[in-house]
Amino acid sequence: MKIIVIDGQGGNIGKQLVKSIKDEFKDVYVRAIGTNSTATANMLKGGADEAATGENAFIVGCREADVIVGPIGIAVADALLGEVSPKMAKALGQSSAVKILIPLNKCDVLVPGVSDKSTSELLSDAVRMIRDIM
């Protein structure tokens, strides 16, 4: 199973996701895709098996993934302070991969009910969803 973790800005959510996934599933392959080099570098520090940066890497990753995990902003054109292009959002939306999107209230994307859970609880939920898929 190929799990793709996508993040932007500082990559801290992606780094935590990669670490949690690798801790939970020792033999799973995780590719990190950053919308910028800082995000990519941080996800590599989290233990990703490989990583790439930018729009084309994002589009190719969406095409190859079995599961895509990241903050909800990766599905919205112009989100993450403009780091997600319309082509990237379209590639994610058209991907046949299972998408696990962390509902963070940032970058003008607001999700009702999110305030009830901390970021760490949301990330734990995401890892549980991956376990259910596997």
C-alpha cells in the first residue's frame, strides 16, 4: 500500500502524520509531498521513505497513491496561503485514492465541529482510519 502524505507551509502537520503512520505501521511505504521545500524537509525528518516537492510531484503522487493524507486545505485551490494551485486541487479530487483530510480551521477553510478536537486527536483519528483501510 502506498500512502502519500501531503502538506505545505511549515510541514508540521505532515511531519506528525508521517511519524505517526511509520510508528503504527512498520512496513508501510510513505511518500511525502510538500508544496514547498520546508514542508518536504520536515516530513523527511518525520521518517518518510522518500519525498518530492511542488505541483508536478503533487499531481503524480495523487495518481499513484492508494491513500492520501493531509490537511483539508490540500483539496482547495489557492489554500495554504496560495500554495495549492487549481491543478493540484483538481488532481486530488480526481484521484482514485482514499483521501483522509484533517479538518483544520486555517487558511479560510472552516469546518464546523473541528474545535471539539485537538490537532493530536485529529491526527490519531487519521491513523485509525488508515488502520481500518488496511
